[in-house]
Amino acid sequence: MIHSKRHGEILRLLGDEGTVTIASLAERLGVSLETVRRDVKPLTDDGIVVKMHGAIGLPAMTAEAPFERRMRENAEAKRTIARMVAATIRDGESIMLDTGTTTSFLARELLGHRRLTVVTNSSDIARTLATVNGNKVYMAGGELRSDSGAAFGISAIEFVSRFSVTHAIISAGAIDESAGVMDYDLAEAEFARMVLSRGQRSMVITDNSKFGRQGLVQVCDLSGFAELATNQAPPRDIADALASAGVRLVVAEAEPAGAGSRAG
């Protein structure tokens, strides 16, 4: 039973995105965290939505594979970032991508490009871009993860280390002003670090929900890459740290595709 207009809006957002954080709901509905929690309680009591760590989701969505579920989280923000970054890549260029939901969105935005050379450890990205428009796709071998369909390990790192590409682009699990770019998995962090070292252009792409988070493993500090693309300007402390490190910040909502300004 829908008890209020906000309940309908909550369910509409869940229908679009699958899962939504409590903090995001509070911001988008213009109410406090406590109000959102009170609104959510009757929905969870009735079994209409399912509670997760700091978020809620539709019951059908919680049965999805982890990667599929993450693809639905902040999907519009990731799509906006991907569209902006894709506009800076030209036909015939080479690109290296690690596994991640934002890089998978980028692969989909690159479907209009031709003759790309793509190096990746992600089976999702490889399937998306292989055998279309004259592309060449090289996929790293190694242990294939069941949750993400990506290959990791020494063999995957050694494979991509042989390439030098125009664009080296990774996603991020967390970005902190002092710790830099972080992930929650050692193998993923090691692979991402190698990717950044193989490009003429090195870029991190992430939605704004990753700012201020603390991951488990450092990928690199903020001087370890040249550009950061996101959908919303980061908090002042992170923006200042990016500027001090010389990182070029591009914000999809604030800039035309392919444009940007120095962080800060």
C-alpha cells in the first residue's frame, strides 16, 4: 500500500535504478535522512522494498548478480560521464579499460566509434566492442571472476603491460584527498595501477558517490593520473588536492562533452 506521494517517488526511483542509497533519496526528495528512514519503514515492513547496507532495493533486483546490480546503481550519472569521455576518443585510436561499471558504460557509448583497438580484462567490455565497426579487441587472460566476468592475476597484468595505448582509463571504488584512488580488492587495484601506466593519456572516471570514501587498497595517489571525469564537482578538500596534484578535472554536468578545466 502506498502511504504518501513520497512513497510513489521512492518506488519510481527504484524502478529506474534498482537500488538507491538512503543519502541519495534524502537529497533528491529534499528531506532529512530520518524522514527517508521513516518513509522507507512501511515499504520494507510490507516487503515492497528490501533494506541493504545504507540503501534500499526492489526484491527482484537484489537477486541479480553483483555486477548487474552495480550497473543499475547511479546509472544515469555513469552514463553521463561515459558519454562525455567517449566524445574525446577518436575513431582509430587505442584504449585500455579495466573492469568496472563506469568503464562498461563507456564501452557502450563507444559503439558508434570505428576501428578502435581495445585492451581490457573485462569480458563485458570485450563482448560489447568486439566484432563491430572494424574494432580489434585484446582481452587479458587469467583467473575469471564469477561476479564481474573479469580476468585478474599475474598473467593478466603481464599481458596488458605489453601494450602502449592512447587512452588508459580506469574506474574507482573510492577517492580520498590523502589516500588517492582506492579499491576494495587487491587484484583489481594492481590491475588498475598497471592500466594507468600504459596510456599517453591516463584517466580515472567515477561518479560523485565515490568521493570521500575510504577503500581497502590504494591504486595510486592523486599524482598517479592526469585526468578525472565525474558527474558532479567533488568536495572542496578533494578538489584542492586534485588541483595541487595537477589533475585535470572534467565535470559532465558543467561542461560540454570533451571540455574541461583544471581542478579547483
